[in-house]
Amino acid sequence: MQVALDDYVWAAGIATELVNTTAEVWRGADRLPDLAALVAFTEQHGHRPGGDDGDPGALAELARHGRISDLHAVHALRTTVRDLIDHPGRDRLIAGATRLTSSAQGATLMPDPAHKGRVRWAVPLRDGATIADALSLICGMGILGVVHTLGERRFRPCTAPTCRGAFIDTTRPGSRRYCMPGLCGNRVNVANHRARQVGQAHRAATRDRPTSPE
């Protein structure tokens, strides 16, 4: 498989999804407890626009051949990536992400599956690489691409009060606030709505309360 240099949005998205599978984020329930969960993760997030050498299932295929040692390596990888997101100094991000790309063969020009007759810069994964190697390369390329294109301020903790997640913001305006907008954002909206209802009820009760005679 290969990771194109302009695939940083997809790659950073996988990095975000990976760091948010931990038991810490899910309050005790690790979302990557076994190899079957790892395969499911790669099946859900492995496909990207333009495909992968005509094989959108390349990442999942590596996961299916994974061993327990590979699962442990992926667990270690997500800790490393989370540490980079939590401490986003520019030099630190670049150095850390560069180490994550050590499983690459080196940048080269390869056919662009989305545009016939065109080529693009890409980084192929070395022969014999594991699923942990592949995810490491993807996360590293995602981080480097975001730092280069969008800057180090795009690495943030989730702003939901009860969440311990983190994310890499690749949105155009850079205004993302939650690690999982559909979950954390909805929780915050529900909490705010309930708080407004309680406040309105309290004000109504205070307003309607009889005044004690003097």
C-alpha cells in the first residue's frame, strides 16, 4: 500500500480515530481489545477517496494477517500519537511524525488512481510491513501534512467537559471543537438544553412565588 502526500486529511482522520479508541476516552471500554476489533477498525476507516492501488481493502487485509504482537504495537502507536497531539510543538510534531514514517520505502511518483494518466507524490510501505507499520506510516504522514499545510494549532483536546478525547482538525475554517462531533457535540447540546430548562423553571417558580406579608 501507499500513502500519498496529499492524503493528509484522510491520514489525520485515521490518527484521530485511533487515539480515541482507548479505554480512557471511552471510560473503561477499550475499542480495540482484540484483533477482530482491529480488523473492523481498518475496514471502517481504511478506504480513502481515490483508492489504494485499486485495492481499497489493503489496510484491512494487513489487519487480517495481524498477530497479538501487532495489536500490542498498535496500542503503543496510539499512545505515541496521542502524546504528539497533546504536546503539539512544531519541532516535536515534525520529529515524532518523521519517526512514525520509518516503515516507508521513500517518496516516489506513482500513478494517481483518481486521475488516469496522472501521477502524484506518494510514500509506499516497505515489503513485509505489518498493520502497525502501516498505521504508523499513515499517522505520521497525516501529522506532517497537517503541520505543513494547516499548522500546529490544529492539534487539540476535545472541549466537551466530560470527554478526554483529542483530535486533529483538518476542517477548512479550523473551528472543530469535539473529537467526535456526533457524540460529544450532541452531549453538550443536550446538557445545555437541560440547563436552560432548569433555569427557566427556576425563574418561573421564583416569579410565581407568593410574597410574604410584612
